[in-house]
Amino acid sequence: MSITQAMCTSFKVQLLLGEHDLIDDALRIALFTSSADLSAGTTVYSANGSSGSTRVEVANGSGYTTKGELLGSKNVQGNSTSGVFTAADPTWTAASFTARGALIYNDDKSDKAIAVLNFGGDFTVSNGTFKIVFPAQTKDTAIIRID
């Protein structure tokens, strides 16, 4: 299994068809273990990742809730010749778990996948705070960008 960072191909098509409103729709971010299989081909959120019947989302409890966190303070803007998106950095407190990556998805649109994040390795928190720091909202670094 592997987690490959990418904007999901299905999201690109759905965006062109006007299926997503990145400001008004409820967007979530779910955390996954190293056993997940997530990539540009991921089409929807599932606690099982893209395939298989074994749960690969971080276990419910210990500071984590199934389906992850809602993204807040969402913003879309133009930057140079790109459209860019960002949100407040998602945070889990009093947390104890290990995560390898994440999936941003649209909870209002049948859990359709938007983007896969690969943390580059396992990150473990033990009774502490787990925070994903989104990069700056620029044409080269925004977490979601259309060039």
C-alpha cells in the first residue's frame, strides 16, 4: 500500500463541471495509516482507503474521530496566474495515534475526494497535539492550486 500526494483526478473533472464549492461546502480532512492506498485515482473518502476491507483510517478515539476534521477559514483567491485554496491548519488535541497521510474530501458532495497528502513518513503523537500546517497560499505552494 502507498500514499501518493496528488490532487485527485476525479476532483479536477468535477471542478470543471461545477460540482464543488470550496467555500460553502463542508470540506473535511481524514488521517490515514501507512497501510492506506491513496493516490490521484482516489475518488471518494472511505475509512478503508481506496480499496480493501481493512480499516486504514486512523482509529476512532484517542483524540481522533472517524471522518476527520472539518476545514475552517477556507479561502480561494487568485495568485499570479493560478487559483489557490487554503484553510485553517487542522488540529487534533489530546491525541494519541500515528498517521502517514491525509485525504481532503467534500462531505457535502457524497464524500468526493479532493486531494491526497503524504506526510513523507509516519508521525506519532502521544497524548498531545497533532497539527497539519498548510503551506502558504501561493501559486507554487498552496495545498490546492490550479495553474
